[in-house]
Amino acid sequence: MSPANPLGGGVPRALFIDGTWRESTGEATLDVVNPATEQVLATVPLGTVADARAAIAAARRAFDEGPWPRMSPRERGSVLLRMADLLDAAAPTLTELNIAEAGSTRALAGGLQVGIPLAGFRDTVDRVLSSYSFSEPLPPPSARAGSARASCSRSRSASRA
């Protein structure tokens, strides 16, 4: 990774949807430019409405049919702790990317834009999730069959009366 381009040319020219890199359904792209040098760091596809719909459908499917909604709070905490570890390990790269893409100073990028958010995420995982008293795990939304919407609609109707 060179200081001039922290991406090192390793940016896929595709969208990550449903666990795979795929081409956009559109042709438009965007040059990501370093504001200090005007160097093009990467050229990325601009997603279309169809791409967004595919991503939303994939996310919904992953949540409803994947393992997350059936995991215990402890299991979820373990996954998030692993994510925090990976983000911490990537902090130097994330800082360099922020400097290059946004033109941030090293102090701003390393502190406010990378360090503090990562520390907040880790704090939530370490302190809050480990001590929060979850009273009743909820089944996935597909198993609830719209009960939250019906309940919400009833309470809105009642408040208007």
C-alpha cells in the first residue's frame, strides 16, 4: 500500500450484493478522487434502483433465513466482537483511506473518523451487549407475520380517536 494510493488498485469494479461481487445493472461509474492530489483512487459503479432492490431483498432474506435471528445474545456478541477485532486490525488502512478520500488530516482521520467510532463500537460490544438483560428474544419478522405492523396501526388508530 503506497501513501499515494492506499487502495493499491485493489478495488473491485462491482457491487457486493448477496455475498458476491456482481456487475451493476447500469453503466454509470464514479471516480473517487483524492482532493489533495486530484489522483483517481478508484472508479466504482454507481448502483441503480434495481441494484438497490436486489441488495435490500438479499439483506431481508439473509436476516429472515440466515442464522442471525436465531442466535442468542451471547452468540451475536461473539460475532460482533470478531468484527470489532477485524476493524481494529484494519484501523491503519481505514485511516489512510480516509485521508486519501476525504482529504482529512491524520489526527482527524485517525481520531474522530476512525478511532472514536471503532472505540464506540467495541464499547457497545464489550460492555453493553455483555451486561444488557435481554428479556425475550423475538422470532424473525417472517415468523411474526406482521404482528408489529398490526399493533402499530391499532395504536395509531386509537390515538386519533
